[in-house]
Amino acid sequence: MTKVVNYISEAFEELKSNVSWPSWEETQKYAIIVAIFSVVFSLATWGVDTVFEKSIAGFFNWIKS
């Protein structure tokens, strides 16, 4: 158990002293970029899904007739 506590303690010390954290402004800018990319990517995925849905439905309607 002492190894686990020692590991966690060293990890927190590493985070405090050796990691360079972005400023609040950078964090906000990157969060906005990620949100915009997520919306664009989800719309692109929805569009491709819709195209495939219509093409597969058309294919099966063509086979039925």
C-alpha cells in the first residue's frame, strides 16, 4: 500500500513542478475549437449516414420491383 501512496504523491509532485499548463485563455480557445470540430464532424457523419441510408433503401426497392 505504501508503494501506491508513494506513486500518487510523486505523480502529483510531477504535475505541479514539471508540467507546463496552458493559460486560461488558451484553454478556452482550444475548448471552442474542439466544440466546433465536434459539431462539424457530427454533421458530416450524419450526412454520410443519410446518403447511405437512402442509397441502401433505393437498392432494396430496386431489387423488390
